[in-house]
Amino acid sequence: MSPTIVAGYLALFFLVGALFLAVNLVVGRFLRPKNPNDEKLSVYECGEPTIGSSFVQFDLRFYVVALLFIIFDVEVAFFFPWATAFGKATHLTDPNLAVVESVDGKPRLTPYAAAVQRELGVRDPVVADPNLDRSINDKAVRAAASLLAKTSIGDILVFFAVLMVGFAYVWSRGDLDWVRAVSSERSRGAPQASLAEAGTENVLAG
């Protein structure tokens, strides 16, 4: 695929996305009800009612959860190169795909198989041994592609295992126990608050 076609696809993608967004905004502007009130115009965070001034220090758990989301969301991008390599290697193992042809009695990679190997990182894709039979070279190319596909499977499993270990680590630390951490803090602070209130009442009564 030529760079011009790739650039055209990208431009079309961004154009359709921008057009979709613009149409929705324009249609929403004319169709949505307009009924502003104090409750709608109030500032809120995650649906929680505001207490006091907004110029206060946020709880650290806000940033921890945001960082965890970014980390695990960005890691998904690493699946795309793997999927590309796995898909191309698997395609070379397809028995219906011709990967080696005979030219002047000599085995040679087909143009498509050579192009796929270049995309996989092979600089000068050639057959295993031009002195051997075409069928032998065909099996060698398919065996190498099968080995690459199996290696990529192992690679993504190791990557996924490391990702799960990191997830288990932050889970074991309690960084993901948002509600439980808040409830435990409240349960620990409740007796102290009640004692303080009782002491205040005794002072006032005295």
C-alpha cells in the first residue's frame, strides 16, 4: 500500500470523525431542552455534592486511580504491533497461499511473500536454499512463519502475565479499594467523633 493511499485513509478517518462530532453538536444544540437552574449550573466532581470551597487538596486516591487507568489503557496499544506480526506470520502458513515459485528452474519467494517478510523485518527475503527443491523451500518458509507465530503467542502471554502481576500488586496494596478504604476510615473515625461530641455536651451542661 502506497504512502499516498495511507495518508488518504487517515485524512478520510479524521474528516468523518470531525463531521460526526460537528453534526451531533449542531443537532444537540437545536434539540436538547434549555432549562438552566442553580442545580444544573453547580460545580460537581464525579456526581458527588460539593462540600466547602473547591480550592482544597484532593484525596491522593483520585490521582492513583487516574494513573492506573492511564497505565493499563496505554498498555493496550502494545497489542497492535503483536497482532500485526502474528497475523502476517499466520497468513504465510496458509496452505492456500503460494509463498515459493519456480523461476527458470530455481525456487524464489513470490512477490507477496517477500513483501510480507519485509514488513516483518526481513531485509533481504530469500528462500532457505536455492539449490533445493521448491517444495522443500516452501516448507521451510512456512515452518519459519509458524515458529514466528508461536513465538509471538508466547511473547504476548508473557507481556499479559507481567501486566496482571502489576495489577495484582496494586490490588494487594489496597490502591483499588476505594469504597472499602473510605468506609473503614469512617468506621474508625466514628467513635472518636462521638466521644468528642459527648465531651462537648458535658462541658456545655456543666
